[in-house]
Amino acid sequence: MRQGFKDHFSQGSGAYRDCRPDYPPELFGWLASLPPRQEAALDCGCGTGQASVALAAHFQKVYAVDPSEEQIRHAIPHERVSYLVAPAEATGLPEATMDLVIAAQSLHWFDFDRFYAEVRRVAREGAFFAAFTYGLLTVDGKIDAVLGRLYHDILGPYWPPERAHVDAGYRTLPFPFTEIVPPSFIMRKEWQLERLVGYIGTWSAVKEYRRKHGVDPVAAVAAKLRNAWGAPEEPKNIEWPLVLRVGRIA
């Protein structure tokens, strides 16, 4: 059970919007194919709306909720997306109106009992729920080794406890719906070193380390990261395997 709202992301919401990777479009096409109707979808813990806008390509209306006013203020505008400052556990939306409910990189923050009750309340007959997450990225052996040291050795004590669910591929989370086996999806981007460093700066553990020590933990691996990367302007292929848990709500 979780009490209150742990805000790890309001600070730097603009960077979160600009530096986080996009989800593959085919993911949302597949999700939209599951329910019998594509009238309304709900994105819970939407952040700045990366998944919300992607859903809008397939649903007539998308509702996107996040408890952070700062995240909503920086959200990506779209004519079919309505952003609301609200917790996932109490969206305030009408009951039996949603064909699809998603939680993109956010389910591990929720109060599970209250959230799942809210999902059932807003879902109409035949609706589906999907939660997806991604962990540590991969580039190549040398770069991965440097990032692994940062992620595990330097930042390990500074990750919030909920991060363990991400590292476990969400298999440690309760899932009270009739689960189906999803296809495999991978997020892929081609980034220069500067963009990768900007993304790392959005990690909650990096922010916590800075808050406690007043220094940037990325500096501890900066030289090795530059050496492993080579020319910083050279783009490299980066991958994040997605983990999905998907099920029929009712």
C-alpha cells in the first residue's frame, strides 16, 4: 500500500519530455486492436504524455492523468488528448467509459488495490488493461559496462524501492486481470552522447544523489563514458526491451 504521492519527476519535467525515448508505434496499434471499440482510452501516470499522444492515433478520445501539475504543464498537446491533474487511483472520470487503460512506466508507483479498483470502475465491457516498463538500456559492451556501474554500483542505494519492480520486469506486481501473452516490442533510438546524458539525468536516482550530495553522479563515469563512446557527435543505436503485462478487465 502506498500513502500519498511520491513526486520524483516534477523537477525537470521539460527535460523528461525532451529526453525520454518514444514507445514504438506498433505497440499502440496492437493495444488498440484488443478491445471491441476504440472510443476512449485512459493513460494513468501519463507524465508529459508520450504514450497519451501515441494512443490518440487509434482512439477517438484519450484521457491522461498525472498527479504532478508540473508534468501536465509540460505535456505534449494534442486535440484528442485531455490532460487532468489527478492520481491514477482517483481519476474522477465517469464509470464504464474506457475501452483501454494503460500505465506506461508508472504502475510501480501506484497503490495497487485502489488503482485496480479504479480501473474496474472506469472500464466498460470488453476493455483491456496494459502496463509496460523498460529498464536499463543497451548500446554495446563497453558502454553498457560503464552504464552498469553507474546504475548499480553508484546509484544503487539511491533508487526508490519501487524501482525493484522495474528491474524484475513487473513480475513482482499483482495483476488481477485475465492475462494474455503480448508480442515482443523494443524501443530503439539513434542518439548522440549528449542526448544519452540528458536521458540519464531524468533518472530518479540521479536526482536523489544530487539532492543528497550536491554533485552530479554522472561525473564519476563521464571520462570512461566518453572513452567508450568515441566521437560524441557520432550517433549510436540504443535499445530498451519493453516488458508488458496485458489483460482483459471485464
